Amino acid sequence: MLIKLQEQLKASMRNKDELRTSVLRMLISEFRYAQIEKRGDLDEAESIQVIKRAIKKRKESIEMYEKGGRPELASKEGAELKILQEFVPAEMDEATIRQKVEETIAELGATEKRDMGRVMKEVLARYKGQIDGKVAQKIVSDKLGN
């Protein structure tokens, strides 16, 4: 992933795309910090987590800027967010998440609220990087909360 980002950085510098260059430099820096922290190379799942953390930061910033009445900064963060989303697998929509959660609940035979942890662990392990944990948690809670 780091090699791919470095190649993209070179291309964006050649194309004089300042925003993309800035985002890629930041992301490469985040990768290097993560490698230092781990004391080794990152695998695919860890690489995706680094990018997802950057995406989460952008989403939070957009929300804060919009609340603070700074639409120009929110739009800049939105543009950065779109660039970052190119590097992660597409997340499932809510209907697909609901279907996968229901399948998992049926497979595990979960029927009570106390089974929620087991179901969430399985769902997140199966669909790592493709599923929004908050949405999945809400669906599992609704299904088992009866």
C-alpha cells in the first residue's frame, strides 16, 4: 500500500495537483508513524485501518466546520475525504449490512441481547474494512433487543 501511495504521490506532483499531493503526503506520513509504532511493515488490514482513521478525522472535521459556520474549510475537508476513500474498499450500504447481520445471527443461533458481543465480533471479523461498525451495532441491537 505504501508503494502504491508513493507512486500516486509522484503522479500527482507531475500533474501539479496540490490538494492530492498534500493528502498523499499526509497519508504517507501516517503510514510511517504506524510502521514505527508497530516496528515493522503493515499488513493489508493495518494499512486500511490507517486510512480509515484519516477518513474518520476528516468526517469529524467536516462536522465541526459546518457547526462552526466555516463551509469553505468543510468543503476542503470533503475534497480530501474523497481522495482518501479511493484507497479503501467500498463499504456496504445499510441494506447489505442488515442482510449480513441477519445471516450471522441465524448462523450463530443468537436470540438474546447478551449474544450481541459474540455477533458483533463475528460480523466485524468476517467483513473487516467493508462494514461500518456503528451501523452494524445498531442493527444487531435492534434484532436482539426484542
